Amino acid sequence: MPCGDGGSLQGTRVKVLVVEDDAAIRHNLVFLLRIEGFEALEADNGEAGLALARTHLPDLVLCDVMMPQLDGYGMLTKLRADPLTAAIPLIFLTARTERSDQRKGMNLGADDYLGKPFSREEVLEAVNARLQRRHDVARAEAAEQADAQARHDTVVLKSASISTPLDIKGYRLIRKIGGGGMSEVYLAERESDRLEVALKLLDTRTQQDNSMLHRFIQEHELLERIDHPNVARIYDHGFTDEHAFITMKYFPSGDIKRRIAKGLSPAEALSITVQAALALEQIHALGIVHRDVKPENLMLRANGSVALIDFGVAKHTSHNLGQTLHGEIVGSPFYLSPEQAAGKAVSPASDLYALGVIFFEMLTGKRPFVAQTMEAMLSHHLFSPAPLLEPRFSAYQDLLNLLLKKEPSHRFDSARSVVEFITRHWPHTVQVLPKR
């Protein structure tokens, strides 16, 4: 029984698409799947199968290799190139069982092979194994996200969390709200006026790498030079015997990642893109490249305006702190520009590429590139073209294409150009921009 409960997965009927030009084989497979409780869709060629996959987003595809109009290899290539269908598992059905044929299919992203002729038991075993694996991965990802959210929302600062109690003069620490490789962030109260702030803390006792401390200090130096509503301002900075710290505005509404998960309208996506570009315009004018533009670093205010935060890996073009070695990759893998993926020099255009990835994610709720390994993800950034938006978003394709050009010189020439492009093509964006 598939996944332990007929043709269901976590209470939802499982949908399997069969793409096979041999009518007898196709009908037998569809009949078998329906008898076992699956919802079965069918197509007699690759083009028809691709259309059904994009429309119905099945949980699994069973696909013949040799077919008219579009063969199985071609269909799989197109499935993997489309963010909507890239993660759908696919099992090839073929009489071509030579190792070279299997290797070709696996290199294109096939999940399994069934050699013809196959028995009922072999089909069900392959289908159930693939669906169970997908279920397990989804459950693990959901558990990881839930655990991360629980830590973010409920972890209360306790003195036992570090070797000695934290004591930052002038501030009362309330709870931990975030952290990364080089620092931790706490919600704190400024004792002088009881203002809630975000306090970013670097424990200098445990940081043996001097470049980490240099980056932390640099974050303050960069931020104090910027006065713009779309860039988070700092209130204070300093050192204790054991820590370096920065305090900045606290954003109780969180980052835009949650808003993306709930769904954004195109107008909202354009508004956030404009605000992020305005922030980037400010830092780029000072010769600063952020290098880690991502949804988690775009914070929301109660009025819906957005502020860019976290300059921990930002780089001033005139600085050489020895903090970026040749070939070092800095930034979040999903939002890396091609030049960052290749370990090459960054420029303001690198931040614009990341903004393009975010724009796609805001429109569609998905990232433009999906991969199972870091190497595959970097390859997408380096070589895969900008994905095609579905028809209802086609008006924004030119904007997306310009932001996601592989060559930095082929992207917008500045963040200001992004703002001007959007407000010229969609004047209503100016009206929907929140007051800051």
C-alpha cells in the first residue's frame, strides 16, 4: 500500500502522471494505480505530459524514454528547468537498460529506472519507495523549519546558555532572537528609556579569527554613515571585557520571509523591490556591496515599509581587510550571484542579482533555482537562464531577466536604474509605497 495508506500521503490523495506512447502499457499502469487508490493522469507523448505536469503538479511522474514529439529526456530537462516542476520525482520506464542510458537519465535528474517488461510488484515497489522518500524529506524539512521557528520565537535567555551571565551596561537582555556564524542577536531593553532594541553580540573570548572581529567592527562603521529609511540605523556600539556589541532598531514584525510564505501581490512585490533597491542605492553610493541580500535581511515595519539589515559580510570596495580569500564564497547559496558562486570579485551588480532572486520568490512563492546539492545550486547560478514566469506574471519577465543576467555588466547599471524601471513601467508602485 503506498505510503501506508492506499494512494494517500498525509491524508491527501497522491497524484501520479503516466507518460507513455504505448497505449496498452499506459492503460495497464493507469488501471493498476487507480486500483491501488492513486489519482492517475495520462499522456501519450512528452509535450502532452509536460503540459499536464505544469497544470496539475503531480507527486510523481512515470515516463517512457522513447516517445514522439518530445522524448523522455527532453521532458525531464524541461521539468527540471521550471521552478514549478523541478522538484517532482520522475521514474523512467524503458527497455533501454544499458548503463550509459541510465547514466544519461540520472545526470538529467531522473530518480529511478524501471526496465520493461516490469511486474505489478516492481511498479508498486518503485512508486512507493519514491513517494516515501519524498514524504520523509518534506517531513524532515518541515520539522527543521518548525524547530528553527520555535527557537526564534521562544528561546529565553538564560545565564546557563553561556559560561558567564551576560552584562551589557545600559541594557537588559530579554531573549535571544537570532544568531549566525559570527554573532548572536538578542532582544534587549535600553535602561535609560526602556526602548526595545536588537542587540548584536560577538563573544570575543571564543572568536579566534581576527577577521570575524574586523567584520563586526566594520558593520558599525558602515552603518553609522547611512541615514536612510530603508536602511536599519544603529543606536549604539561598544565593547565590554568579553564582548563587542551593536544595538539597532528592533523590528517586531520580523522579516519578509513570512510575508512571502503568506503570499504577496505583484504590487507588494514591486513595492518591496523598490524599497530594497533604494537601500542598495545608498550603500552602493558609499562603495559598499552588501553581499548577502536575502529575505531574512529585509525587515518589516508595522506600516509595511522595509529596512535592509545585517552588514556582517558587507565589503567596502576600498577596504582590504584580508577577509575574502580567492575562491571564498560569501553569502546565502540561494541568492548568490554568478560571480559570487565562482568566487570572483563582487560589485553592486551582485546585490542586484540577489534582488532578482527575491523578486521571483515574492511573485511565485518559490525560489528560481532548486537543487539537491551545493554544487548543483552553484551551477544553476552560473549557467541556468532566468526562469520563465507563468503567464499571469509575464509582464514582469523583462525586469526579472535584467536582474538575473549572468554577466554583471548586462544587469541594470545601478540600483537607481531598477527603481526608475519599475516606477516607469508600473507608476502605481509610487502610490503603494508605504510612508516610512
